[in-house]
Amino acid sequence: MSLDMSPEQKETGRKNFEQAAADIEREKQKTDKPGQPTRRTFMQAAVAGAAVVPVSAAVYYGYDSWKGNKAVKTALIGCGDEGGVLVGDHNPEYLDIVAICDLRPYNIERIFEGETNGPRKGLKKVYGSGKRKEIEDNKAVFSDYKELLKAKDKLGIEAVIIATPLHSHHTIAIECMKAGLHVLCEKLMARKIENCKEMIKAAYDNKVLLSVGHQRHYSMLYAHALEVVNSGVLGDVKHIRALWHRNNSWPFKPSDKEKYAKGFDLPELRDGWCKPILEEDYEALKDKIPMLNELGYEDGIRQLVRWRLYRSTGGGLMAELGSHQLDASSIFLGKVKPIAVSGVGGKYFYGPGKNDRESDDSVFVHFEFPGKSHPLSGKGGKDDNDIVVVSYSSFNTNSFEKYGECLMGSRGTMVVEEERDVFLYKEPEPGKKDSGGRDTSITVGTNAAGKAAMESTSTWGGGGGAAIAKGSSGPKWDSDVRGYRTEMEHFAYLVRKWDKAKGWDREGTDGPFKQEVPRCHGEIAMADAILALTANIAMQKQKRIEFDPKWFQTMEAATPEKAHNDDKPA
């Protein structure tokens, strides 16, 4: 994201962010009116000079009273890449994985043993070698989730984590909820918006929890970034630039440790979406092709393994990658509904002889969101021209920029990079030397109107915060900032305190729920799905599409697919 920043400038931006987060937190602790800073409180904070240690995720998200609860007995349905991430990052004090389910023997083995490097630690590294014996002795390894549901009472299963291919989310989730199980489903919520609405209705009807895995809702890094944004120090944000670029143009090199099934093509290029078909999976599934076809894998084993390459089973780059950035942008903008989307995308790189596929390999889209003064912002504004543009790009032939989001405001810029770093910079003031820019240190004070504002300084003011962001020497994968662990802990906490009598009752039609619900419950996750899937339609139809408010209403039948005759969006 930060193309032309030197290491020194990045360090300045990192310290600026931690300083701002700490100044804002000190103000909240020292005034009876949080969010209404005064110069006196900021000056007191600066004089105090003490570093602010951010509260733990459990305190921040309100589930610090877990002690004394038993871990929720949970089944994992889908043991592939994302299932492996969730197993590797879950806390066994909150969730106890007692059953696993996957069609592929390779996935079952990897979920037990994990991988040598990376976040997929496997059950063995989380629990020890005895966990495999426990699950196998209890006959709790399944290839069919329906058989798992039949055994749920015997195994004491209370909840499920669903990390299967996208097109199957809604069917599995609904059947689990009808069986009385709480559900944490991976993102994207569903392949079609009507399926999202069906999932929400199933949760309401069966009075069980439904949480969807957009982990940025539980990232402490994003939580602190949001507090800085909400303080107003960035000024008027008119543009958010988001991206996730990767380079999959390198030749695929077969492994001498894997045996590949005969009769299937090997990938020509290294690509996590286009994996080789392994012999162990073929031997286990070669006689079950009709069953795979019934489950939506029309191309059999090949489609099961490479499901992201197909329009019917995957949602392309917008669903797999773009939904993360759109979710983050929506959070930063106060979860306002978008106005319109347009863009271009296509299969510009892959093709015959190069990991051919149905899904796009390059997408470039622009969303129009209402600014604070726009009538659709819900803040009483009347300026139809107050628009915030969110641009997103993703392609597969260059990885020069790191993925993330860049918020550009009239008074400052914030860059969130790789879910582990945040850089903050003040805009230079006309006629004032060293008043801003990439080399300028800041503190947060107040302007003439009494609102929070960045102030340039030659030295660091007050004490900064604890290491919220992770420096270049920090680990690539850090549970404290990514949100996966927190997401699952909060889910377990809600399972333990869930009052089925209250269910999803609300104070009024659109009012707050009568009990605590997940931070990314069905309605929020459906909005993210609408953003991603409507962008696909806009690119496919080559037109600007305006969002219909009814698409976001659970009880309305309207969906973007129905509005644009799109049964199999790209």
C-alpha cells in the first residue's frame, strides 16, 4: 500500500498511529464525556507521559467473564484451507473440537497433523497427540455432514464451524440450525443473497446463533484504527483505496512428497486456487461421482478440489478477497449502505495452458458510498454530492504492493497494511513548514472548534500506546491483531449466555436486539455479500448498478440476482 515510503517514514507513521490511539484513549479515560475532547484533557495526557496499554480483546469486546464456563463442544465441517486456519487459531478453553467432517482424506489428515509452516497448526499442535485418538475412538470423523448431525447428541455437539466451499454454506448452515446447533459460518456468507436471507430466517426461527467469519469485526488492530477514524482527526474522508494483489505467474513445481492422481491435469502455474488432484482423494471419491454431482460439483473431483475456479461453487476474487476490504471500508464508514457500484473485470491472464478457469482473474471496481452530509447517510444531511468513493483492485500477476486499505482525508491519511501495521500521517498546512507529511511526528490535540485534531511536533508527545501495530520484524501471522481467535472466543461466550427464549427479538423492527449477538451476525454479513456479489454482476453486465435498499432487508424477497437476471453470477 505504501509505495514510496522509506523504512524511517513507515516507522514515523507507525508511531503516529500508536500516539494518536493512546491520546484518544487517555482522553476517554480522563473525561466524563468520552468522544468530546478538551485541550485540558489532552494537555493532562501529554504531561502525564504514560504509555496507554490497550485493554485485552476479551475486555474490549465484553466477554472477559468466561472463567468457570466449559468449552463449547464443537464440530468442524470443512477441513480445508480456511478450516485449518480456524483450528490453528482457536482457543481450546472456549471451543473444544470434538468432531470433524470433510469429503477429502487429504483434508482430514492435514486437520489432524497441521502444516510445517503457516497458521494451519492442526489439532495435534493445539491439543496434543491424544486428540486424534479421542476423535477416532468416538467415531467422530465424518465425510457426510448429515451423518455428523445424526450423531450430534451422542457426541454432545453444541455448535458447528462451517468452512466448506461457498455454494454449500447455506444448505449446511440451515440444516445445522434446524437441528438446534449454533453456527459460525465462514465468509462469504452464501453464494446468493436469497440464500443469505434464508440463513437469517433459519437462525430466527430456530432461535440459535448465527455468526459469519468476517474477522476484522474482532481485530484489535482495526478496532484501534476505527477509534482514530471516529475521532475525526482524518478530516473529511472522500476516498478509500483498497487492494489485494498476488503474483501467481510462476511455474508449478510438482512435489516429490505428494502422489498425484492419473488422468487429471497438473497446474501449469503456482496457484492456491488451482491445486493438483491427489491420488488419496481420487481413490476415496472415484466411485462417488454421482454424489459429488448432487452436491453441486458438476465437474466431479476436479471441481471439489478447485471449487474457487467455477462460477457455480465460488464467488471469485470479490467473494474470496474483496469482501475483506469492503467489510473494512464499510466499518470505517459507519456501516452505511452503498449507493452504486461499477467496474471492469475479466479473465485477462489465465486461459488454455495457464490454469484455465471460469472465474475472473482481475477485478477493478468503484463503490459510491454516502458521505456524512448525504441524505442516505442517516445523519440528516441534504447534500447529494457528498460521496465517498471506495476503489478496489485484485489481480494475479504482480505482488509489489501489500494488501490493505488507505483512507484519504482532508486532514490526514491512514494506511492499514497486511492486517498487522497501521501508518498515520498529517496533511501539511499551507505556509507552515514541517506541519505534516511522511516525516512528521504528531500528537492529537484539539482545534479551535474543540474537536480532535493532529498536531505536528518535533518530538513525541506524551506516551504512545502499547505495540498495537506490528513492525516489519514482527510475525506475519499474529492472533492478537487478526481477529480469528477473538471471533471464536466471543462466539463461544455467546453460546454459553444465549437465552433461547429471547432468541433474536428486537426492540422494534430495526431496533437493537434484546440480547447480545455476534458483531458480524447475518444481517451485517449479508450486506458484505451484497457488496461483493453485486460488484460481480456490474462487471459482468458492464454497467453501473445502483443498490436497492430492499436487497438489505431480510424479509424482502428482492435480491441483486433477481433484479439483474443473474442465476449464475461471475
